[in-house]
Amino acid sequence: MSLLPSSLVGCTESKSTSDTATTPASTTAPAPESVAAAPAGSFKVIGSVAQLDKEGKLASNKILVVRDPKDPNKVLAVNAVCTHKGCDVKWKSDKKQYVCPCHDAEFAADGAVIAGPAKTPLQRYASKIDKGQVLVSS
């Protein structure tokens, strides 16, 4: 099995838009689909707003989604792979940032580098809330 498709995900151009809808949360959520398998520009459900609020983050296929610390009505989605050495970053809700467990690189909720050794920000994805669901576009 080739690792090429998964390695190319980290090399694609990042998107930095974020949309928000103010529709109430629904009680039933469709099953999350792979963002990586979605056609470019289309949004896929990552999880529900209720799940995001309960767990503090949503994760799907190397994509992490958190509430925007600057605007809790919006969400931010990033690629969870550290741009330094490829380790998976972890969301630290108390600090409102991502931390790489391998070399302690720190990233803001939007993926910007706070502290090295990483020099490149995490890849961002367009994300939004719609009808109580959190959606991300690849």
C-alpha cells in the first residue's frame, strides 16, 4: 500500500476561510465522512456541534477541529501533522493551542506557529457550522 496519497495531503495549498451558520443543533447526526475522499471544495461532516462542545475538539483522518478562541461561533480546522517532523499534534484546551509531543512545537488554534522548532504553520481547511453539524472542506 502506498503512503503517497496521505503524504500529499500535507503538501496541498491550505485554505483559510471559515464560515458560520447560526442554525440550531439537530438531534441526529449523519455519520462523518472522510474529508480526504471528498471532491475539492466540497464540505463533509466531521461531527456535531454537541460532540465538539462535549469533547472540546473533533478529529477525523488527520484533521482536527476546535472552536475559534477569538470567536466561539466559528470553528477552525487544521491538519494534525506537525510541519517539523510529521508527528501528530495534540490539542491542549487549557492553553488553546496545539502542541507537538515529539519536539514541543506549539501552534495557535488557527495553525500559526507560536514556538519552534517548526517554522511552517499547520495546514488549514475551510470549515463551518451548518444545522448543528461541523463541516470541513478539503
